[in-house]
Amino acid sequence: MYSHQLLIGEKFLRSYIKIYGPPISDALIELEKIAINMPEVCIMDYAIQRDISPSIASDLGANKVETYEESIPNFFVKRTGVVVPIERCHKLISKYGEKLGEYDFFFEWKEKPENSQLNTLIKRIDEAFKQLGCLYTITTK
């Protein structure tokens, strides 16, 4: 179940996800798996904030390519079981801050998403969460 709003006004549009009910950690992993195959988004969640050093997450390898190239792919393999190509790793984690606030996860859109893209995202989340039994809200702003 979800509710959805599109609020435009910030420079970067984000679809924020609030997860309700266990297993929240499994739900975060499912959201990460969805994002890996969506080149039009980058992401941030509490696991990324906690498990990847802030300098790597914010700098994304500008001066720390070796550390970044070792850390980010390994993080996703350990978390999701999915091997993420290094080219995708460079574009997967948000470079514009870690503003999660009351939310658990966000998809940051590289361009203003069309309704069809938002609907596709919602369908993917619905499918992933169906087996988990989690509920969520999604707010795009």
C-alpha cells in the first residue's frame, strides 16, 4: 500500500520512501536492488550512510578512487548479492547529501520523472514488498 505526491521546487527531485512494518532491513535491500537496474536514479538509505564512510559517500571517489572502487561494489555485493558494474557504482549513490529526515530511503531522479516512470517505480516496489509484507509511503518532491 502506498500514497504518492509529486512536489516540485527543489533542485533535485527525490522519491522518498517510508517503510512500515518488519522486515525493514530486507525492504531496504529490495529498494537497493530496484535502484541498481534504474540508471535514471541514484539512492541513499540508512545502511549506506552507516556502512560507507561519509567521505566516500559524499566524495564518490573524486580523490579516493581506489578506496571507492573497492568499497562501493563490495558493499552492494554483500548487501544485495548483486554485482554492480563499477560504472554504475559511480552513479548509484547520491552526491548531493544524505537528507533522509523521517524517511528510510530515497530515489534521486537525474531528471524530472514522468508519471510513467513514477508508476513503474511504484509497481516495482509493490512487487518487491508483496513477499515481505511491508507497507510504505512514497513522496516525490
